[in-house]
Amino acid sequence: MSNRWEQFESYALGVIEGRERGKRAAVLRWVLRQLARIFAVLVQFRLRLYRWGILRPRTLGCQVLSVGNLTVGGTGKTPVVEVFARSLQEQGRKVAILSRGYKRIKAPFWERLKIRFRVGGAKRPPPLVVSDGERLLLDSATSGDEPYMLASNLPKVAVIVDKDRVHAGQYAIRKLGCDTLILDDGFQYLKMKHRLDIVLVDRTNPFGNGHVLPRGILREKIKNIRRAGFIFITKSNGDGAPELKKRLRELNPHAEISECRHCARYIQDVFSGDQYPLSKLNGMKVFAVSAIAVPQGFEYELKRLGADVIYHQTYADHHRYTQQEIIDAINRSLEKGADALLTTEKDAVRFPLIERRDIPVYFLRVEIEMLSGADAFYEWIARICYRPLEGATWPRLEAR
């Protein structure tokens, strides 16, 4: 069932991007365009309900900061959330990241029903605590790959998963003593009042084909980026992105705009945790495996680092790997004469544990590097969030 759904997702993406040809694809694009018009109207109407005060966001009495996108996936949001949370935590804040846990494996309906009865009728069960800021408490299947990855890399930051992030935020404040909440993928989450909205824009594909879902990849109209207080242009190449910056400035005259890129730092053995310098990739024959929104970027980075990518096995974004799939990938790696199997860190947390060690299995650790606007970013956060601790200095803007 999951494979069929992934095949459908792949076909639908091909239709949206125009890669699928023929009468059926053309008709489907027309249908999607009409649905997109309806969706855009509904999204704008919802925004107006909040603007008019008919719907009101909840205020939780602490700092609430959002990191999100206008588009669906592919902007490199998780490393930005990581460095943002670490920066706040190192400056003395008790931080919790609130995530919806996209594509996590949920407990069966009857198990969830039992939990509801256990906590008592109308009461809501507590949210899933991936990390309480001291211990990692859940696996990636239960929590979702991105929350698990954040919790693994941020040992002093709480990570909580719940579809209702107001409920999750209340739990973080009441039970864990948190004073700063970061909404992961929270730009469209209007039920909770935000102190700051940070929006990420992928320089390589800022707004897709310009259409909203389901005809394009936009979650809402481009003009709504005016709600952002800070805009990160991700995947920059250092040229300053003058045309994109000009357009963003026209859409949002008041936001700070900064550029950053995702830089590879090292490779790490998925199962042993051993780390190796990037120089190890130079000349290495690599069998790549990934299930991310933009697999081409991963392959390009491996080649840029000198690896010989002899094959790249791709799956739908957030694909949950089976043990047999990893064994098959290892077997194909050996057949093709690969020196190692390479994946992303996001994929690595979804790899099941296997006993086979015929070939090394590594993931590429990627971190954020600021190209412009780091001072403005930290000044902005310091100004709206808190008074810096005496003698404190800002860390570098990179996920370590």
C-alpha cells in the first residue's frame, strides 16, 4: 500500500512539474488548477478571519518563534531550526521545539482509545515527548524523522510532537519549565500567537511554478510572505541573489533578509557513529540512497566533494525504510563495485538496524553557514527575545 502511494506521489509531482506528458497529465493539471483556486480562496479567507479577530490565536505567556516555509518541503529547514534552538539555549533560554511529527508511525486506533480512557474521558492525552532536554525518549518511527534528528543533535533542548501545538506548548511550559517555544514548520500555524516568523526561501526554487497546492508547491500565495519578520534565503551560492532579494523586498519591505547555505562537514557511520573527514569521499565509489524532497541536491553535493556516484536509489520524501530495502541496497552496492553506501542524516534516522557489515554505510552531516546577515539575525533575536546574559557572546550560525 505504501509503495503504491509513493508511486502516486511521484507521478503527481511529475504532473505538477510538467515532466509527465500526454492527455491524461494535461487533464489532471487542469483539474489541479481548479482545485488550487479553491484552496487559495479558503487559505485567504482563513487569514482574514484571524485578521478581523473572528478567530483568535492563543497566547501562552512566553516567547513563541516560528520557522517555516511558503512551499512544501525542500528548503533545508531542519538544520536552521537546529542552529536557532541551540543559539537560544546557549544564551540561557529553556527551549522546546514543537513539531507535528510529519509521517510518524501512529499507534493503532484502539491503543489511542485506551490511552484516552486511561487519562480520563474528555481529557487529552499528553503529547509525545521525544526529548525532555535531558534524555532521548522515543525512536524515529514513533516521533518522526525530523523531531528525532533534532532531539539527537540538541541534548539540552526539549522536542515535543503533537498535531495540536497549543497543547504541546502548554505541556512544555507547565511540565518542562520551558520559556521559549520554537514552532517547527509553523508559518501557517495561526492558532498560537508568534513573536517572530522566520521564513525560508530556497534560492534554487523559490516558489515552484507559482501555483498553490495542489497545482504547485505553494502552501499559500506568495504575497503572504509579508507576514515574515526574517527571511532566510537558503541554498545560496554566494552571489548575493540580487534578483530574488529585490522581489522579496517588494513583497516584504520590513523583513530582515539573510543568505545561508548548507555545507557538508563530515561523514559518519550510520551504525557505529564513527566520524571521518570529507576528504575520505574523494575518489570513493558511492551507492547513494535518499528519500528527501530534493534528491538532486544530495547527489550534486557528493559529486562536488569528489565522490563517484555510480547509482542513486531514490524514494518518496519521508519514506520509511524496511530492513529488506537496506539489505537490497547493500547487495546492489556490492554488485556495482561501490566502496560505500551513502545517505543523508535525515534518511539515516529511518534506517533499521541490520547485522550486515559487508560495506560501510555512511551519512553526510550537513550544517548551516551564514553568507550574509548573521549580525542582523542575532541582533533581531536579542532585541525581541531577551536581554543577553552578562558576558555572553553569540555563537557562530552553524549547526554543530
